[in-house]
Amino acid sequence: MKTQDYIRLEEDFGAHNYHPLDVVLSRGEGVWVFDVEGNKYLDCLSAYSAVNQGHVHPKILQTLIEQAGKITLTSRAFRNDQLPLLYRQLSEITGYEMSLPMNSGAEAVETALKLARKWAYQVKGVQKYLAEIIVCDGNFHGRTISIVTFSSEDLYKDDFGPFTPGFKSVPYGDAAAMEAAVTPNTAAILVEPIQGEGGVLMPPDGYLKELRQIADRHNVLLIFDEIQTGLGRTGKLFAQEHEGVRGDMTIIGKALSGGFYPVSAVLADKELMGLFTPGEHGSTFGGNPLGAAIASTALKVLVEEKLIENSAELGEYFIEQLAEIPSPHVKEVRGRGLLIGVELKESAGGARRFCEALQERGILCKETHQTVIRFAPPLVINKETLDWALPHIREVLNMA
């Protein structure tokens, strides 16, 4: 079967809830992916940062094979011999005392929202069912009904109401607006340290530190959604570390399993996570032995192969090189580590045509919010590969 055969099948039999580039991938290795006709591409999206460790990392693959041959699922009705090891490893690496594993990022966000509400009622003393959670305009935390409730993207919510009460949104990067929105009923602030889906939007310097101070002043939880920015993507384990702050909860996912299996988690200390009691929250697959074993090896790879350090070093280089491209179409280059956005001017005619042109030259990117090209290659990338890609990127950014 050829590319168009697969595309026709997908269009005929699948829901049309994505608008992918017309490339049909069949194999991946490191930073490279290959389509069904044998063409080779540099992956500059990393499955939205889920494959920070590169495609089909051999150590994670070996763990998957070995664990799949032993036991894959026990449910949480019984204990397994992999989850406790992951719990300890997460605590040692992140500094949080406890964690609660789920599957998708959206599930982890929902978990954090539930925990924040329970804390508001049982610890802060908010009147039952009046708890509020403050988010930021332009956020992306998932697509469940509750989460799209507080999205500011009309496409995500227009036909999906009625929505879940208890949320308010303020401008991203505006600490004064955040503090003004806090009331005695405020349970938590939920924020992305960098808005990835929003277009790789960077908050002003000091913003995260101000949020920490606001939360402390008003007895409010600070929750960082690090599903996309965490686990090395920005050159630190967590993006919040760039400002030396620590969330009361941190939400992780995507790269937690190196792209092999859906694994996410909420991280918190015992005083907070200990509020959950048996039966209040759970998931059949959350914390399963296959996912736990995979996540454990994925974390080891990040640390042992110094991928976080590589992201910091090569991210700085990549951003510098992109910023020096004299293109009439580029409005701004921004980012941190290997999470980079190239925002185009309105006159450029949209980002998708540039992504399609890059695809023709063997580089896969994806537009976000019509005007931004996101560059986020796996953290295993090296300088030689970046130097191969940069001339192609320069050529595309200067096309008519």
C-alpha cells in the first residue's frame, strides 16, 4: 500500500478530529522516522514531547519486552512488584514525597483538580462545592468536559457544553490579574510554565516566582502542568526550576514513558496526597506493572544519558541559530531548551505551508495556532543533526 492508500482508509473509516500532515510513518529510530515508502525524516515534534528519549529507545524497548512477558495488568485491586519501585524512583528524582499514576495527561490533570478541591474543603475550609480554580487564558490541559470548560479556544468547547462550574481564567503572564482573581474560595492556581500548545508562549521573567508568592499569601495551592514542559524538555527536569520555584503539585506525562505506553502522574507531598482515601479515585490501568516498568526505565534513560543537559546545551544553540535567520516572514523566535516556537508574521500566509515545505526537505514539524512553527526534537539529538537541518530551515523560512 502507498501513502495515499493509507490516507484514504483513515479518511473513510476514522473520525476527522485531527488535521495531520500527509505523511504516513511506519518506523522510528532515535530522532529519525521513516514513512511507508522509505523516506527518512527528522522528527521535530517528538509526539508533542512524548518521545524525549527518542523513538524506540533500545533500553526502554527491552524493558517493555521483558515485562510484557511476565505480567502486564493486575488492576489496583492487587499489588504488583513494579509500581513501588516507580514510586520510590519518582520521589528520588523529583523530590516530591508521593505520586499518583494515571494513564493520559488529561487524566492526571483531572486527578489534580479533584485533589485540589478536596484540599479546599477538608483543609482550607471552603464551603462545600464552592471551590474555585484559577487558570490562564490560552491554556491547554486536555480535552475532557471539565478541562475544555476553562479553555479559551472556541474550537475546543463550542459544541460540548454544558460545562463544569468552579473555574475562572485570567491573562497568562499577568501576576496582578491572578492575585486580583483570588477569593476566599480559591483552591488552586493551575498553570503551564510555558504554554506549549498556546504557541510556545513564555511568561515574563519572575512570573512563576510571583505565582508562588501569591499562592503562599492567600493559602492557595500552586499546580504546575509540566506534561509537555517537564522531564528535560526545557533544559531542566521541570520548567518551574528555571525560576527556582516548586509547585504544591506537579503534573507529568508524555515523556514519562518515552513514547512506549501512556503513563502520567501527579506529584505532591504526603500532607496533600495523603488526603485521598481508598475508593475515592483510581483507574484500572493506572499504575499497572507494564507501565510502571517502562516509566522507570524511561526516567533512568533521561538521567543516565544526560538528556536534560543535552536539551539545555543544544536548545540554546538551536534558538541562537534560528534567531539569526534573516527571514521576512519571522516575527519572533522564542523558547527554552528544545521547546522552540518560531512565530510568523500575519503576512506569511500561515505556518502550515512552511511545515509542508519542511516535510518535503525531510523535516517534520507541526503548526500551532496557525502562525507558529514548533521545533521540539527528541532530546537525544546531536549538533551534527541540527547543523544538517538548519540550512533547510533557513531555505524554507525565506521562501516566497
